[in-house]
Amino acid sequence: MGRDALLPIDAVVQPIEPRIDGLPVLIQGESHGSFTEAMRHRFAHRALARALRMSYDDDVPFALMLGGYFGGDYLGTQAAEGVDWVWQHRIDDLERLGV
């Protein structure tokens, strides 16, 4: 419940137009070779998103960058937690996050 959290993040990107709160966009990269492997890791990303919100506020800019095999169950779990994602092959989708 503060700004002193130590959480692993793959990339920290400052948007072209800095956010009012000054927070950069936090991006966690994820790639899996099968749908089953992705499903085993779905709760870890949900827990990371919750920890970020507890530390930095509900409006923390966080997204997953996905490559490989991800099914609707995995994506539904992330969407239910309010976690955004972009596909590695559609990098331009980061524009909606201001990057």
C-alpha cells in the first residue's frame, strides 16, 4: 500500500506524452509453447496486476505482451482482472497505452 514495492517487470516505458501521475507503462512479456502451459501461468499475471494496483493505484498502466499460444480461457482470466494485453506481432496496439 505505497510506492515502495519490489515487483518484477520486464519493461518500463515512458509514454510519448507523460501521464499526469507520472507513471510509466509497465509491460510484462509472456510467451508459451502450448495452451496448457499458458493456463498454468495465468494466475501469476493476475497476482502481479493486483500487487501493482495495491502499490500504485487502480489506474496503474500495466499490459501483457503475448506471443505464442494463448486461448480464450487465459485471455478471459486476464480480462476479468482488468489486465490489458497486446500481441507481439501487433506492436502498434501499444499506441492505445500512449506508447
